Amino acid sequence: MSISDQSIMSEPSESGRFGEFGGRFVPETLVPACQELEASFREAWADPLFRAELDQVLKEYAGRPSIITECYQLGAKLGIRLVLKREDLNHTGSHKINNVLGQVLLAKRMGKKRIVAETGAGQHGVASATAAALMGMSCKVYMGAVDVERQALNVFRMKLLGAEVEAVHSGSRTLKDAVNEAMRDWVASVESTHYCLGSVMGPHPYPWMVREFHRVIGKEAREQCLERYGSDPDFVVACVGGGSNAIGIFSGFVDTKARLIGVEPAGGAAVGRGQPGVVHGMRSYLMQDEYGQVQEAHSISAGLDYPGVGPEHSYLASIGRAEYPTVTDAEVIEAFQLMAKTEGIIPALECAHALAWITREAPKMQGKTVLMNLSGRGDKDVGQMMEILG
Amino acid sequence: MNTSNLLPFERELRAKRDAGRKLLVPYVTGGLSGWTDAIRAAAANGADVIEIGLPFSDPVMDGPIIQEASQRALDDGATPISILEGVRTLDVDVPLVVMCYYNTVHHAGHERFASQLVQAGIVGAIIPDLPLEESGPWCAAADAVGLATIMLAAPTAPDDRLPRVCARARGFVYSVGLLGVTGERTELAATASQLAGRLKKVTDVPVIIGVGVSNSAQAVEACKVADGIVQGASVVRRLMESGPDAVGAYVAEVRAAIDAG
């Protein structure tokens, strides 16, 4: 398939496939719910009234459009033009709110009363709790026990917002296990409950629907770059766990000549080190052992501690349209401090992965324009960094 | 009806059902300490089929008991290969089926996995995260080697879906007893008998209720509508707490209860 193919980043196939990735591998109990969700989303997304309602809440509540910021000091230091898409400035401090407002509006339209969500770093959990509070729905968030510990502030934030937070003690006690537990809840509560999945993963229609809700990132950034610089960037860089912020910004540039770079943590490199597998409802690259047991991801950032990746990323990698390099925790810690000191912006540890790649590869990008998705702010990580840096 | 095209496994279950026997299907997590003796005990005490779980790292359809059993088995080094080797040594007279999550199948490869099962003497497979729409490639591989794919039917299925699920089912239809994951409950959910009743109206394949049938009294209640029951968490808990003999005693108790009606 050629890169100019119009089908890239449009609708997946009828079976929810992006190439050979995606699908709907869920217990039979959930099949009708996934079918209903797909039909409801399709109908709502084609309805100008739903789109207007979502646009309004994104503008008046989330604070969209988010700005772009050029990093003059850091850019000069690295020999590149470094531009940030400031998703960290959205209400609740990350890009996650785009998807959550869309899904909760949709759930309400579908007559659901309750939201369940999984969270890693807590950003999606906070966003879900926020949207549930705004729209008068009850909310339960599953979070790995390890993450509950290292993201205590976000746990308290969710509780303040009226959500119930349940620590998950099974398996690796991180994001993948929180997804398992949220799915188990949904299997038991599917008639009243919407599963507000936090990334471009899971069974069809989630990878497609969540991408559409984040498409706004790339659309705005494309327009902003054109207006400001008169051209598209040479590189578009984002961190990848499940991959929602990366998909959002890539979607605006997939039909340009920009190189699309999704940066994975070295300890959670699904695309880089995984093989195709099936877990959490989708066929995608997955870190697994020789018998197909899913391996645990290890990274400094809870939000990227995920052994899989959204199926559309697997597809973009397989056709060579996007690249998925890795960075180490040590590089991330450096990048985190560098952005704080040179630009006065404390990034989320997740986004520091994208910056770590940029600083490492800058010598090969001299004079180029590099757009980075700053998908979240780092307030939540300050406690953890305080311990690491002593 | 003409049953000559059916797999021998399904013919046997239908014959027992038609003779008035309720089918008892204990579940044992493969690789869990004492699992082979538990299977022998279940076979000796009235099981009609035994379901062997291949433990998976991310068992989304399982509740706390089978999650724990799976984790223990994995921690002890159990693999699909080691469990199938154990199966070959069992020498029991009861048909054996496996329950496994789809990545175990996908990773091994459909054809390879199907032939590994057949070589170990397994006659059927239950794959709870492989719904009808995604089941084509696996079913083709299983059909080719005479392995039964036991389809699950769920209470959430609309009426027009059930005949399609049943048409693809071989051996028996696994009628999911409630909205939820495996585990013991204080009462049999109303959905259990409702779904089994809906299935009985559209299929002649034996209908067996699993998930949430937690003791002999619930088994009797479920068997008023269904052709049989799976006993999962209640068996596995006894194996973890008390060992294989307790499994044998429990299977005998359920057998006697459903035979008495």
C-alpha cells in the first residue's frame, strides 16, 4: 500500500481492522455492547447537533483550541525549530479530556448512567471523573496498585471529583491489569454502564472512535503551523503507550511529508520489541513470551507502562508511515529537567519521552521544524521526580 | 435427526442427554498443584466432560479464584506444552476439552495449536475471548482435525444471534449463566435458566450452563432447563484449599444431586 493511499487514518474495515490489526476479540457478553457503541458513535458523529455540542464543551470547558508554543531557548540549543502543541493546557492537564468529553456525551446519549475507566498515570482517570462530574454520571476508576502508590495525588483528585477508585492487585498491578479489571466490571454491568476506554486500543470501535475524538489535536496543530510558519513541520513527535495523543496529532499530518515519530519507553516497546498478539480486544503488537503470555512493561512513567499499543500504530509501523524508536528512563529524566530549566515548562514524564528522542536525534535534524505533542503537564510527576533526584 | 455427521464427542453427549442424564463438566486449572489427580478424581466420580484451563496472564473472563489459580500455575512454570504433556499421562475415560484465551492459540498458530491439542487427546476447545465474528480461521483449523469448537452464548445476545452461535457450536453450547466473570455466587442468577431456555428453543446441540453455578443445589436448579452444568470456581477453590480428594468428593456430591433431580 502506498503512503499516499487515501484510506490511511480514515475508517477501519467493517471488522474494525487497520490492515491486519484491530478487530473485536471480546467475550461474547460484550459483543452486542460493542456493536451498539459502534452504531451509536457512527450515528452521533454524523449528527451536526452532537458535533456542535462536543465542540462547545471542548471550547467552553476544556479550553480548546490549545495553543502552540515555540521553544526559542531549547530550539537554539538543539539547532532546530522546536514547536510544542500545548495539550498540557487543557482542563485537567492533558489531552485525555478530548476523548473523555466525547465518550461521556455519547454515553449519555445512549442512556447509560455509569462510567467505568482504567487509568495508568491517573490522567485518564482524572479526566473521566471530571467529565462524569460535569455530566452527572457515576464513575468508577480502576488503577493498578503500583500506580495508586506512585500517583497518589491523582488518586485523591479523582476522589475529590466524586469518583470511586479501586486499586487492582492482580498481575503486574499496573495499566494492563487495570484494563482487565475494567473489562471484568463491564462484562457484569454492560446494560447500565459505558466503558470509557482511555486510549486508541481495545475492541472495535474504540481505536477508531478515540482517534476521532483526538483528531482535533492534529487538525488544530496543522492550521496553527501553517498560519505561523507557512509550512508543515518536518517531524511530528509524540510519546506512545496505548498511543492516543500520538494518533491525535499524527492524524493531522499523515497526508503531509512530515516524518511521524512515536516514542516508546525502552521497557514498554510494543512496536519495537513486540510481536502481533491479541489482548484487550485487539490484534496488535504486543510484548509477550514464547507461549503468548503477556509480559510486564517497565518504565518510569505510569502512563506508558503498557505492553501493547493501539492497532492503528501497528498498522502505521507495518506500512512504514510512522516510526517507533525507544528512549531510556535515564534519557527521560534528563529531558524532563531540560524542558523545565530552559523553557519554564514542566512536562509530564510521558511527554518527556518525546523530548528525550528529540534531544538525542537533534544533530540529525539541524534546521528542521519539529512539532512535539506536549500531551500533559508534569505536576503529577513532581513527587516522583523529587524522590529520584533526591 | 441424522447425527452421523457429528463429531463422536458430540454424539456421545447427545446420547447421554437423550437417555436422560444431566451432563456434569468440572473445570480444573492446568498446572495448578494437584491438577492431574483432581482430573482423575473428577473422572472417577461422575464427570461427563472435563474442562482443563490453560492459564493465561490476562484472564478477562475469570474472577478472583480462577485468576489466582492461573497465577499460581504460571508462577510454578506451567506452559501450554507442559500441560498438554501432563494430559497425555492422565489415562482417564472422560472426554477432555481445554479452555484457553485466544492469544495462546494465536501465538502458537491455529493449525499448529489444533494439532497439538488433538495429539494430546483433547477433543474440544473453549476460547472465551473469540466471539463468532472472529472465529472463522480458528474454526477452520479445528474442523480440519476433528476438534470441537465449543461456542459461548451470552445473556446479552439478541434473539437473532443465538441461532448463528449455535450453528457454529460443536460438542455443546456453553451458556454463560450471568452477566459477569467466573466465580461463586450465593444464588443462581435468573439469567442462567432464561438463556438456557432460549438456546434450547433454537438448537439440538447440548446446552450446558457455566459461570456462576456454585454448588449442588444451584446445579440442580440449572439442570431443570439446561442439559448440564460446568463447575469451575467451586472445583478450583476446593483444589487450592483442600486438594484433589476434595474435588472428587464434590463432583460425587453434584453428580448425586443432579441425578436425583
